[in-house]
Amino acid sequence: AQSVSQHNHHVILSEAASLELGCNYSYGGTVNLFWYVQYPGQHLQLLLKYFSGDPLVKGIKGFEAEFIKSKFSFNLRKPSVQWSDTAEYFCAVNAFSGNTPLVFGKGTRLSVIA
Amino acid sequence: NAGVTQTPKFRVLKTGQSMTLLCAQDMNHEYMYWYRQDPGMGLRLIHYSVGEGTTAKGEVPDGYNVSRLKKQNFLLGLESAAPSQTSVYFCASSYYEGTYEQYFGPGTRLTVT
């Protein structure tokens, strides 16, 4: 069975600091990988996804993520965070082929302070 | 184009009461899902559907039932609510599995006293 680990439960950063949120998954086969964001009081929205090709994926709002197959990782990065990036971030994975639902990590809460 | 909508937005139930949560999508998506979100637990899949008339169990299906009589609607039922079912419930839909993005509804906050 697939599982997703997000190492940081709560990250606090000052504006303009760089961000890296860790995500590791366990699954032996080829996977699709996603990062979703949930702003306070809102529903989840897709930030970016990876399913093949260039392992460095760029998403909305300046976010990017790098898939490192050998490390089973898909870490999310942003060079300079803004107060508006305060949100909860979820990593998710499913098998590349076949009808398997997404498995979500427990989420990382990001608080950006001025 | 409303996307994914959920009814109701908030609800308070007493233990033992029943209720149905309605999810509707207007994107002609095949797949629909029900999740619950609890602090520190992330999103956990309750049930999902791969098409009209089909349903399948997710990670935490006990105490819930679902029905997908029409392609655009996915109902989540609680037959006898328990305090452990206090949570925020999200519905989502997607064209198919795999690389397709899931679109989420705004959520229903349910409290069971």
C-alpha cells in the first residue's frame, strides 16, 4: 500500500525566507505526485503535479517541486515566501497506472510572519 | 460553471441522528470522492466512485454509506452519528485517476454532540 510522509507539521518563516517542505512516499512502482494547498477557511487547490518528464516541476505562485526517484521524495520549494503563502500544504501520491485513489500526507502548516 | 458544491456547509447532530451530505459537480467528471479532514491527520478517503452506479470503500469507510445514482451527484450518509464523526468533510471529483487533478468542494463542517 502507498503511504506519504510529510516531515514537518508546522513551519514558521519570515517573509522573503526560502521554503522547502519535505515529502517522501513509499511505493515500489511508478507514481504520480501532487502538491495541494489549503488556504485558511478554503478548500484544497492544486499547486503542481508530476507524472513524467522533467523531474523539476513548476507550479502556480512561484512554487516548484523536485522528484528524486532514488530518494522517493517530492519536496516543495519556493525561493521567497510571502505572507499570503500562509496555508496548509499536502503532498499526495497515486500509482501511475491503474485506478488507485490518491493517498495524502498529513499536511504541513506554514505560517509566514511579517 | 460552479465546479464542486457541497450541501450543507455546517451541521450539528446529536449522537444517533442520521443525515446525508450532498456533493454535486458540473464538470462531467467520472470519479468522485468523499474525504474527512481531522487536525493532524490530513485527508482520509472514506468512499469513492468510479462512475454512475458504482462505489468503493476507502481508508475509513465504517459508519458511512454512499450512493451515486446520477453521475453529477455523490451522497454521503451517516446512519447513526457518533462524536468520532465530528470532522470537516470534503467532496472531490476528477475525470479519471492517475494524472488527473482532483477538484475539491468547499467542505461541510459537521459536529456530533
